[in-house]
Amino acid sequence: MKPKRFTTAQVRQARAGLQMTQAQFAEHLGVSLGAVRAWEQGRTSPGTVAAQRAVERAIKSVQTRTQEE
């Protein structure tokens, strides 16, 4: 199975939609602040399955909130 790739915009939107700073988002996902910064700057993308799933859950959470408004 190919790893899911997230765009910088998707990562940023997920974090912003949860109203978290980069540091808060990193702690929430269990990754380093540097990892979140690298994702948002497009230098890397979530590499572990756990990080990919966490970002995917965050995106879905934001989409659900948006649909409810």
C-alpha cells in the first residue's frame, strides 16, 4: 500500500481548523515541532503511518465542523 501524501495546505488547514498552534498540533499528534514545520513548508510530509492517520483524522474533524456550520 502506498503511503498517503498530504499537501502543505491540507496540513495547515487541519491545524488551523483545530485552532492549534504548530506546537500544540505537534504535541497533539505526538511528533516534533520541527516535523510539523517541515510538513507545512513542504520539505517533508507525514512519514509514519501513525502520523498520516493522525493528520487524516484532523482533516476529517475539520471537514465535519465545517459541514455542521
